Amino acid sequence: MKKYRLAIVGLGRMASTIDQEVINYPPVKLPYSVAASCQETDRIELVAGADILLEKRSAFSNKWGIHALYQDYLEMIVQEEPDIVAICTKGELHAEMAVQVVESGVKMIYLEKAIACSMDEADKVLEACRENGVFLNTGVLRRFDSRYQQAKKWIDQGEIGDLQYGVHYAATSLLHGHIHSVDTLMYLMGDSWATRVRGDLRPHGLLIEDNRLDSDPSSTYQIVFENGLEATTIPVGNWDFEIFGTEGAIKSSNNGMNWQLQQKTQVTDRYTPFLDVEYPDPVHHSATIFCLEDLIDALETGCQTLGDIGIAHHATEICLAVAESHRQDGSWIDLPLKNRSLYIYHV
């Protein structure tokens, strides 16, 4: 079995230290950071890291025993020739770095979310990946989590009948947070493309001046998909999801810790309520390892990754359309988004 060389750009939280935050937190299966995940799979070797801050390079070296450390990530790529590059920097750098890494010849990229701050930027990432045959996954990890994959399997098998509606529950920011909720709803509902989006930023009177926000505000949204399905978010809850069908519903609670399958059951001639049925407890794997290995599987087979650049690009467009809807006083926004330069900063 070939072992692929991985290098990381940005040696902070997702690259190295986030595991300490989620020890004994059931929704997350360790390892979670990219560096820790590399140590737990025999398909990847962590070979190098880059960060502009000396203290982060030193801490990363001490923690992981990596000595090929660089201030310039492009120099790192030239010198180390990695097969995979994980970009774990701030959001404002994601698009520019992704394009540079693609143009350097790397064929597999893990890119932290969201992939861009505007659709002008996202378009460049999409074009670069497609023109150069690059496989990309992003850090929206619920689609790589075994519990969400079990839910997706049951939905696809028709356990809740024909899909009707998806709901997300949590108050969160637009690009750093809702990129997760939008991507998860897309995944569970078949990765259908959205045709219309409406939304609101918080506080309600927030002004977008000069087509730009230098913060990542809380938001709500409604989505209409091309297959007629709809989805929405409600700004309360603990990262819960509900997917409703004609014959039942699948529900998660406590950020994916608990799952419930309900199916329509004939109780009397008149009443067919949704009743709980046994829900399997899948073997819980590391979503980060699955995400990284999915890149390798795609490269080796030529198949699309589970979080393909087209999916990541579209989820970003939905989020930015929420901001455009707010800018237009809550109007429905048809996709593709016309305002490609609307910019939302996020960390």
C-alpha cells in the first residue's frame, strides 16, 4: 500500500491542537486534528509544516516531531513535494492559498472552511481545481462522520419515504458556522443544487456597506432545491438536524450524539403516527481520517470526492446568497448569485 506525503499550511488549531478541546466530548471521535489523524492511518505520512509564526512552528515541531518547517508554504511544497496539502489558515487566505497550491502541482487538497469569502474567490478555486484535475475536500466534517453516513444510508434506502423537508437547529455565524449546516443538509438530502435562497443576518438592522462585511454575523436562512425539497435553520438548539419524509423522519440531537428514526405506523383506521423504531449504532470512526483517506481513494480511482469542489463551491454560494438576501431586505435570491463580489470576512 502506497503511503502519501502530507504537509500542512497553518499550524494552529485544526492542524495540531484541537484534539485537546474535544477530549471526552462524545460528538467527536478522535483523532480530530490533521496532524493527529496522520499518525493514526497507515496511508499518510506527515512530512512538513508551514506557518509565518516562529512560535507555532516550534510548538508543532515539539508536539509532532516534524523538523521540515517553513515560513513560506510554497517553498515547503517545492522542497518537500507533498502529495496532499492541508490548508488550515484563516478564512481570508483559503482561496488564494488553494489556487497557489493547485498551481504548484499538488493533486490532493484538504481546505478548511469556508473555501472563500466571496464568490469571485470561490470561482477561482473551482476553476483551478477543475482545470488541473485536483481532488479537494473541505473541513465540513459531518458528511464524513459515520453517524451522519448511517442516517444518509437509511434515507437513501427509503426508510422515511420520499424526502420533504430538512431543518437545522442552532444559532451560529454565516460562513464559519452555517457552511456546516448547509453542507450537512445538502448531504442528507441528496446533494441537490439550490435554486432560491432567502435569509437574514443578525442583528436585523445590520448594514452591509460597500458590498463587504468585516465580520461573520449570525444568520438564518431558507433554501429551495431544484428537486422541490426545502430546508431551513432555526436559531436555537445544539446543532440538531431533522429530515422529514412522507413515511417518517430521522432526527439527531446534542450535536450528533443521539439519533432517532421514526416511521409512520398504522395505529387505527384514522391515525398513523410516527413511532420510534430501533436505530443502529454504527462503528464511530474519525471523520478527519475518513476525509483525508477519501482524497486518496478519489485519486486512486478517479472518482469524485465526497466533499467535491463543486459541492463546496455551491454550499459557499448558498451562504453568500443569504447575505445578499439580507442586503435586499429579505428578498428571495435566485441562484447562481449575481453579486459575485459580495465579501464576508470569517476566521
